Amino acid sequence: MEYNTDRSRLIIPENGRNVQKMIDYCMSIEDRDIRNEQAQSIIEVMGNLHPHLRDVPDFKHKLWDQMFIMSDFKLDVDSPYPIPSKETFMERPEMIPYPEKSRKYRFYGNNLKLMIAEAIKREDNDEKEALIKVLANHMKKSFLNWNKDVVDDRTIFKHLFELSEGKIDLRDKGVKLSLSGDLLRKRPSSYSDNKPKSNHTQSQGQNRGHNNNYQNRGRK
């Protein structure tokens, strides 16, 4: 009996040992034409093993790369794609830069700077003023969600002035924001108002009306 501990290590285990044996056999074929035919057959087998990846872009390209990787880059066949090298896969990927996040006033959220930048780009008109007021009310609501105490509008205007680098200034414009209670007030659920009455409740009402008619009948 052959144990897995006695077998060679699988380079890509999800393709299975039989595919690995087929690639090893393909490398031992001396005739290049036959070796190319065998490589094409191996690609078809690997594709049948992963039918869920057929819609992935460059699906065949990925299979050819896997075949060369499983051969330790020693398989010499004609590939329809550029043949990868071991050095390419040994290179460390470049560092992905982390997005810059503001360390100040984090309770407003990271999308606030994008919203402020969009407001700054707008032309000076009534629409821009309305947008800035909506933005300030959004900041006030975010502040109250973080700190339940009442916040002064001047504090919001000061933060907006700093975050916009002085390009949006509402400090002396006489702008009035929504009241804190209105911003934090939860919307009432309309489900209970519109909920249809149960059959039991309707039957009780019908019985109550029937009893009243019965009692009033003798008073006429």
C-alpha cells in the first residue's frame, strides 16, 4: 500500500495527484508534438475539474500557469500564453498603500471628506447652499450619535470650517440647523397603525355589537 507520507508533495493540491502524475509523464515524453498534445489534454482535464471557474476571465490562462507551476517550470511545451518563470512567482508583491484617514473628528466618518470635497466643487448657488446645510445637519447628527449631549451649532460650523480647510464657512452666516431632538427622534413605526385586525378582534367587535342590539331591542 502506498501512503501519502511516501509520496511526493503536491504543489497545487486542489488539482489532485492524478493531474500531477499526468504532468510528470508529459515531461518524460521526448517527442515535442506528442508532448504538446498531452499538455492540451491535461488542460482540458483541469478545466473539467473546476467547472465553476469557466466564467472567470482568463480561465485558460490560469490553467496553463498552474500546469507550469506543477511542473516546477520544467515543462517544455508550446503555450498560447506567455510562459511564467520561477523568479516571477518568487517576487514579493508590492506594498499596497493604506488609505489616508483623518485622525481628527473620527466620529463624523471617513466619507465626510468626500462629501465636503463634492460640496466645494459645486458652483455658488442656492443648490450649493442647500447641500452645505444638509451636510452640516449630517455632521450634527453624527456628533450627537457619538455624544448624546446637546451640541451648539457653532461647534459644527467650526469643525466644518476646519475640515474644509477654510473653504466652507457658516460661522457668521446666520444659518440655523435642525434641533437636536429632531435629529435624534426615531421615526414612529407605521406597522402597528396599518396592521390589520385579527379575526379574533373582529369577532369580538361583532359579538359586542350583536349584544348591544339585543339589549336595546327590549327598550323600544
